[in-house]
Amino acid sequence: MKQGRSLADVGSELERQRMARKDFIADTRNLEMTTNQEGTSLSLYLEDEPQSFAVSELAHQQMASRLQIPFRYYQKMRQEEAPLLDENVNTWFTRIPEKRMLRVMDGKVRAFLSDRYRRLDHLELCSAVLPVIKDMKGAEIESCEVTESHLYLKVINKRLKAEVSVGDVVQAGFVISNSEVGLGSLKVEPLIYRLVCKNGLIVKDYAQKRYHVGRQVESEESAYEIYSDETLAQDDKAFFMKVQDTVRCAVDEAKFLLTVDKMRAAMNIPMEHDPVQSVELLADKFMLNQNERGDVLRQLFMGRDNSQYGLVNAVTAASQITESYERATELERIGGEILAMAVPRKLLPMHETESSIKNVTPIRRSLRA
């Protein structure tokens, strides 16, 4: 499992972001894009006084999508004919007006979203879930990080574990992830942590999701800054209480044991092709780049395991090498998808789960203590 920052460092960064962020609701007729040699800026007119912000790559993509401008063409205009890009964007802002939410931080528009987007921010999420994690016996935050687009908290419960094979011990856990910029829901996903190599495997099948969809912000003003009003705070309190309940139930013994059974079954399923071809097919399906293909293949050879279990472990081991924490987490999810495809539930013998529960009984007793 790739390591990010310490929890204290993540907390400090979230506090800094709290002070640096601003959110606006604006009629697109109050927006104007300007591109020059220094880059692109988006001007927002508040009571006829413009405030100008730089534009993030994500916000460019979101604007292109909303205005139905093919992104390759959008990028071509941006690189080769900037005045044409400004004319396109500003024309459609005016011709088809609508209210949008602009999320701004450090002087840059980081997201261009619907005015119904529900702000479920990282700091509030941490305030809700960290006390719950602290109260969970045996639970520890193994890795955490905040990136430009996501917050990640990866939690291991050391009291719930099982052996895939002799000496190959795995522990149960979960991943909490959230995006403040429209790149997905707030999610709680089961995690399997393999002690022998410190690989993480995310089981997407059992993920719990909470969506960033709220009520439309009502106002007669054409452009204004929005704050956390009392009504919003009450809505968020109820929402995060549900998230707390989801986290309390995140380590599910039955689902953990079912995944362990799949891992055991995968050990006895050989790859359909030779290692090189298997990795190439995998890379094409999950759009791995050239470096990732090489990393997975090297890990497969080093593991000397040509079973489906070996392929899963090669992918999750490669996640520790990649520079991006974001991408490392995605590779952990890909590992979970490979396992699900290799061992559908119908292929598991009925006695497998029963035997697994018997093997984990002493651990279960310790959880009740």
C-alpha cells in the first residue's frame, strides 16, 4: 500500500484549504474567459466588480463538457487559437445562460459544477469519521492523503484477519474517499491488506456511496459567494451521521471472508495466457500506461506465481511503485476487479465460507471482548 502524508499533515493541509477556499454561484452571463500567454483566466462579475481567477485543468474539462465542446477541439483552440476559444466559451455562456457553482481555492477555479452540487468537504468528513475510527477496537489508519481531487483514509482492523494460505495472512479494512470537485461520490469501500507484501486490495463490489446531490440554491442574485448557512449545517449534520453509521459497519466479517475465499480459489486458477500476453490483455482492458505494464510484468515475474492470484498481487504490488497516490488507489481497485472477474461467486463451493468462519472464530471472540 502506497504511503501518503501523516494524518497530522493531512489535517494541517485541510485546515489551510478551509481558509483558502471560496465558493460562488454565478449566472454564466456574469462570467468571461480570457486567454493570453500567461494562461487562462475566468472573470466573475460581482456587483459589476470583476474577480479574476486562473482555471485548473479539471475546470477546463468540466467547462468543455458542459458547453458540449469536444475536448480535443477545446485543447486545440487553447493551444493554437486562444481568441477563438474565448469567443466560443463566452458566446455559449451568454447564449445558453444557466447558474453554475464555481469552487475556487488559492486563486484558481478548481471546479465548474451544477448549482445543485452538495458540498461535502474533506474537513467536515474527517471531523465526523475520525472519532468513529478511534473508537473501533483494533482499527488503525494505515495510509492517508489529500490530492488535488480526493481525500483518502485507508483503515486496517488488525483484529479481523485470516490466512489465504499458510503464512499468507490478510487483514480486513476499508477505504474512505471523497472528492470536493465533482469527481465521484463519498465512498466507503472494503479493503484487504496483505501482510507479507503490504499490498492493498479494494473490493468495489461492496462499496457504500453517498452522492453530492443537494437542493438548488435559491437566490435572485446573478452572482454571489455562498457560505455554510445554518440550514446547510443542519442538513450536513444529518448526512454525516449516516456516514458515521456506514463507517461503523464498514468491516463486515462475512464479506471479508467471502473475499478471502475468492483469493484462495484464485490460487488454483491458472492465467489463461503466458505472463506477457496476460499483462498486455490486462493493460488494454484497464488502460494501463507503458510504465504500469512494465511494473506489473516485473512484479509477476518476481512473485513467480502464474495463477490469477499471482496476477492480482502483481497489480497491487505495482501500485506501491507508481508516483501518484491517486493512481495507486486506482490500481488497488483494479486488483479487486481482476479478482471478481477471475472468481465469480457462483464458482465458490458452499463449504468454503463455512470453513473460513471456523478458522476465524478465535479472532471474532476477541472482537467481542
